Amino acid sequence: MTRPLALTLFLASAAALALSPAQAQTAAAPAPAAAPAPAAFSLAPLPYGYDALEPVIDTQTMTIHHSKHHQAYVDNLNKAVAADPALAGQSLDALVAKAGTLAPAVRNNAGGHWNHTFFWETMAPVAKVSAISPRLAAAIDAQFGSMDKFKAAFKAAGTARFGSGWVWLIVGADGKLAITSTSNQDNPLMDVAEAKGTPVLGNDVWEHAYYLKYQNRRADYLDGWWQVVDWAKVSVRYAAASAAR
Ligand code: MN
């Protein structure tokens, strides 16, 4: 014999309630009197819209890259730092500088947060990118022969990076410009970097940075990316990095 419909519905809703008491309680709980301390690190909004770098970098890639990937680095960095009282209150730069002495979760996520923040600030919409300073242009010519030769060498380093990583233009300890590449979320400021220096330009060659639009064509992404590089920003970094020596 089947149950009357009303009884069936009653049993079903009672079962549903019994399965989610925690959810019901959370929804009903009042806000705590004292808010917990804010997380040490947070994700800043992009300095432009998610669609601003079209058609070079598509809206969906920018949205996922910033709101999911970068957000995850920030969230996981906060978790990793919270798990080690010795790291409380330390700056992102301080964590990056000694990344090789820290747990992999701190190294990877501190690097991820630093690198992506730097990356977003390196770029601007095609119609708004600004010109390179004469001083940086001269330094690139002196070091690489010409801007075209520099771009070719940067692209070669980016395509040669096996797996996930970054390609950088840095000011080295000798004050000279150099191209280098790092794996995963490492960067040239880290104690573990093979070539250390101050980054002035960096491109993300993780597949998540380009795969939706460029698929396997990383070289095409590296070529297109120059259209959204804000050389004025890179020039300011170069001025600071080279003046500090
Ligand atoms: Mn990325």
C-alpha cells in the first residue's frame, strides 16, 4: 500500500531538515558582536574591466584568472600563514624574499599573489597603453640590440618554459637588464631564483593565462601580449630599480 501524498511530502521535508541542521543554524545565526580580524592579504580589483584587454586577452580568461585563480592564491596564502604563527604580520615582499625557507604552500601562494598583482598592473587596454621612456628604450637597445631583438628573446624564453611559469625582464645585481624565466609561481625576487633581480616586466605563461583563446598556441599569446603592455608603467619600475643601485 502506498503512503498518502501529504505524508510522503512531510517525511521528505523532515528528512531534508534533518540532513542540513548546520545550514539552517548558519542561516539563522546573528552576526557576531566582534568581527574576526581581517585576513592579512586581500585581492584588489583589476585596474580595468574584465573585458578591457579584448581582443588580446578575452573577457572569460580575465574573469577566471583574476576572480578564481588569483583569489585562490590569496585565500590559500592566508590559510598557510594562519597555520604558522611565526609568519603572522609579515609582508608579502618579506615572504617572497625567503620563499625557499618556507612551506611549499606559502612559497607557491605568496608567489602567486605577488606575480599576479604585478601582472595586472603591467597591462592596460590597447587604446590606453603609454610609451616607453627614452632611458628604458636606450637600455633595451644597449642590452639586446633593439626592441625587436628583445621581444624575440623574451618570446623564446616564454615558449621554452616547460610546463607552468613566468618570463621576466629584470634589473640584475649588476644594474643591467636581463631576461629570465621561473617555474610555477616562483619569481626573481625569491632566494631560490636562479637569476635574481628586480622585475620590471613579467608575463604569465601558465595555460590558464591563455588557453581559452589561444589553446596550445603559447607563442601567439606571447606575440599578442605586447599590445597590452603598458610601457610607461614598466619604465617607472625601471627608473626605480636602476636608481636604487
Ligand atoms: Mn596566472
